[in-house]
Amino acid sequence: MTDVTNAQSYDADPQLGDYYALLKPRVMQLVVFTAVVGMLAAPVSVNPVIGFASILFLAIGAGASGALNMWWDADIDAVMKRTVNRPIPAGKVTAQAALYLGAALSGLAVMMLSLSANLLAGFMLAFTIFFYVVPYTMWLKRSTPQNIVIGGAAGAFPPVIGWVIATGSFAVEPWLMFALIFMWTPPHFWALALFMRNDYDDAKVPMLTVTHGRRATRNHILAYTILLVILAFGTAFSAIGGWVYLVTALVLNALFLKGAYDIWQRDEVMSEADNFAVERKFFRLSLWYLFAHFGAILIEATLKPVGFGGW
């Protein structure tokens, strides 16, 4: 981490929106959605007030992780085109303010989730924040091309926490949801890295595209996609699956596998010629892929009480 506080000219009066941007609201939306699905897919109903409060504190914890990530990564965010307009490199909020905000919100979120739900849920949230900030942000991201593979676990915990909020215990089903996110993360981010490689080169972040080249990255995208497809189909026949999920998985995984194969077939001349159009299309599809699978799990959970969900 490089101190950028003296290199930037900061606004005297940051706006509320600047602090909100530190929380990575787009990432927070995915965290909230997958956590809600995990909670509602559990075989135990949750009091609506308790459920709402618990998800709110989980969202705050996710936002705290984002603020701490931006505090530590302020130096590389200032170099990368994709992140240069974030609050700290843009000179809207100081790195110190991001640290204080992230630390305060982390403590608040863990404490309140423990009180509103249960201690196991609070512990899981604390571990998730720690894993995202320390092993991933402070170590893996800058030291190994496996950064997004191992670090992807941090983004995969929310449905498990949601399940624990409802049940107070673990089961196989939330870990299937965890595995879906975990296996989806590498091809999702590697597709981004293919057409944003210069950003990672400039920031000296050892993404796979930088350390092993784009050809190896294409191979990895296809390999991980094949494993993801197998996992997604297998989940259809679990307790959280059913006909709705199976149909969704059939369509989305066919498209996703074709997209990965198209990426694998391409070389750099082809990609440069159309400005990585296929890679960009695959990246956009990957966003819909995850939301559609979890949306199908949510529909299955909604239909089961009336006798239509599942098998």
C-alpha cells in the first residue's frame, strides 16, 4: 500500500454520496441478493423484522469491506482507468477517512448481526470481512495470479450467512450456493482482465493475464466454466433445486459454455480487431448468469410452500 493522502488535493467538504461510493454499492447489491436467497431458501422461516435487520447489518458489513479495500488499494486505484474515479484517487475522501469508516462499520455490523440473528452469523460476517481485507486485499491481490481464485471465497459467503441467519447452523445446500459463486468468480474476472489487461499491467497487479498471458487466461476461463457448468447442473437435483432452476441452468449454462468456448478459440489479433467484443459480451453475460441462478433458487423456495417448487 502506498500513501496517497499527500499526493492528492482533497475536497474540504466531502459529500454523503462520496462516502456511500466507498461502500461499493454495486457489490453490496450482489451480497444482499445472494444473502436473501440463502435466508429464504433455508427450511426455517424468519421473522420479517429480524430478517430485514439481519440483511441490513450484513449489507453494512459488506460496505465496510469495500471501504477498507479502497483504503488499502488507493495507490493502485489511482493508476487504473477502471478505478481512477473512486472517491480516494479522485480526491473526494481521504484514505484515513475510508479506514475509519470501514473499521467502525465493521464493528457495528458484526455486533448488530450477532444480536439480531445469532452468534454464528456474526462470526461468519466477521470472518468474511477479515478474509476479504487481509488475505485477499492485503496479500493475495498483489502477490499471486491465483488472487481472484482464492479471494473469490470472500464474495461467496453471503448465501451461507443468509442460511445461518435463518437456521443458526450449516448444511450442504448453502455450501452449494457458495460453490456457485466461488467457481463463477474466476471466469467472470478473467474475462474482464482480458480487455482491461493494461490496467493491471500499469498497476503491477499479478492477474493471470499479466503473469501468464492471455492465451493461458483463455484456457483457464474454459476450464473453470466447464467445472461451473457441472456444478450448476448438479445443484438442480439438490434440495434447493427443481424444475425452474433446471430450465434456467440449461439455458444459461449453454450460453455461458458457448461464450467461454468462443473466447478460447480467439487469439489476440482477432480480439484487438473487434476491441474484445466477445470477451466483453461474456463478461456482461456472467453478471446475468449469477443473478439468474440465484433468482431461480429464490423462485423454487417461494413455490415450495404451496407445493410447486422442488421435485
